[in-house]
Amino acid sequence: MVICKSNFFKGAVAILAAAPVAAAGVFTSASSAQAAQLVGEFSFASDPTVSATIKSDSVTFTNPKTFSINTGLSTGNFTGFTSGTINNITSFSAGTFVNPFLTLLGGTLSGSTFIGEAASYSVRQAATNLVAIDITTTGKFKNVLTNELSNGEGILTLQTGGRGLTAAAISSLLAGGGSVTTTFSGFYFGTPTATPTPEPATMLGLGLVGVGVAMSRRRKTLA
């Protein structure tokens, strides 16, 4: 009888020792799932024949709406992309885009996209005689292979110059129904969305339940 109890407790200790390993496996799986999200950053510039036209409540891009990515500055999942296409923002105030706003090309994840959700712009004096219009966009990056989504944000910068040109003059022009047409550059980055993982207390509870079940079965076997 003593031998049976000894074996019983040895079995319980073995199961308890294995419980953290099982828990670790669960958390590792969650991290692996998150790895499929597009995370990192990249920058780009419009191709020579492509320009952007901004008005007070919209921005449009000329065909073929292409841009080239500065591959030397890309990080994370964005390192394989070499170029892309961009679509229009039909209304800043309503936050409406022609989506996907960005389509990224090149590498194993070619065809991944950025879905625009909100946009706004500001006008600043970049230098003497040079004015920059910064268009901030937020939304979600979508992995073309897994459909995983990640948080995305970026800035498109349009620069226009002229003798004596000021930010106030450009702001007044746009507010009055005018427009600015020029080339553009951009910087975007993706961050992970929250991935639900079991709470530590839940994992401990599941482990103890597993131990209890295993101990009960072992007790019946020894009986």
C-alpha cells in the first residue's frame, strides 16, 4: 500500500512539472500567430510620372499611381516589398478612401494592403520658400497570405515651393477651393494588434484540473 501511494505522488509531481511546459506552449502559439501580422516600417517616394493633387477635402493621384520603396530603410515584415500603388482619399472629413489605399508589391508577401480608415492634413513651412502638406492616415495592414490585421499609420508629404511662398498662403488657397499638385513621399509603420492570450490564473486553473484528472485516473489504476 505504501508503494502504491509513493507511485501515486511521484505521478502527481511529474504531471505538475509538465504543466508549465503546456502553458508555455499555449503562449508560444499566441506569439507565433502575432508574427503573421505586418509589423515594422517603410518609406517610399512617388515615381517620376506620378503626382498628387490635394484639395480642401480630398487628394487624388495620377495613373499609374505607383511608388518605389526605399528598401534599405525597411524593417520587420516590410523588408521584402520594393514598390506599390496608392489610391485616392475621397473625403478627409468623412474619412473615406478608395480601398485598399496602399497595395505593397515584391517579395513573398506581395499583394498585402493598407486599408485606410481616417485621414487629416496639416500645412507647415518646411523652409524658406518651401511649404509641406502632411497627410496623416490611420488604418489596418492586411497580410495577403494569412489575412492577419495589424495597426497601421503613416504620413504622406507633398512639398511645393516658390519665391516668397508661405504656409499661410497655401492654407488660404486650399480653403478657398484651390488645389496643389506635386510629387509626394511617405513613411508608414505597422504595430501588432492585441492578441488574446489566456490569463495566468486561467492557465494555472487548467493545469490543476489536468493534474486532478490524471491523479484520479492513476488512483483507479492503482486500486
